[in-house]
Amino acid sequence: MYRVAWTSQKGLWALFGAIVSFTQEVHNAMLGLLICVVADTITGIIAGPYRGQIRNSAKLSNVVKKIITYFASALLLLVVEKLVFPTYISDGMQLARMAFGAFALIEVYSVAENLRDITGLRIFEVITQFSLKKFKEKTGMDIKPKKRGK
């Protein structure tokens, strides 16, 4: 008889496989959001000197926090959608995809701001202003965070 011995490594791979199979519906959205965050990080690093900002590791740690926050919140919505809503709603609501899409749009807006600062081209100013207007029209929320302490 064949016996499987469970080690911590096999357990971690089993957990990883379970997570991957659970999230297979949103793999493309996850990849797209990750690409947007990487593009925002790269353009932000390049735009820093144009804004008079100094590069430091604290800002890069904010990128890690951002990725963890985005993915944790969107995956939590996926859990709610798969485990809670199927009993009440017959058709999926695609909450996780909407969350990934909203986060990606915020990152695209940030990339456009960075490109505006890097190039100084008016087209990126128009894109950012148009994006702010449309986002506020559709959601009623502002993308730009309020300044703290002022």
C-alpha cells in the first residue's frame, strides 16, 4: 500500500494549489492589477526627481502594503461572493472582478499623473482631469486622498 507522508513543504504546496484553484476565475484580473501596480511604481520612481522627491525605501514598502491591501480586499470579496452570495443570488455578481477593476483604474490614473510630471505634455493633464471627472460622476467618490494635518 502506498502511503503519503505530509511534510510542511507538501502542506504549503497543497495550500497554494487550493488558493490557485479557488481564484482561477480572477487570474487575469489579478495579473492585470499587478502589471498596473508595477507600472505605477516604475513611473513613480522615474517621476520622483521631477517632483523634487527623494527616493527612499519607505515609499517602496508602501508599494508592498498597497499590493497586499488590494489583493486581500479583492480576494475577501471573492470569498464572500463564492461562499455567501450563491445561497441568496443565483447569478454571480463579479464583486472581485469589479474590485480588481477599480483598483486597476486608480493605478492607471496614477500612471497618467506620473507621465504628466515626467513629460510635461498637456495630454496627460487632460487624461487625469477627465479620469477624475468620470470617476466622480460614476461613483460619487474622489480618487485623490485628502491631505492629512491641513
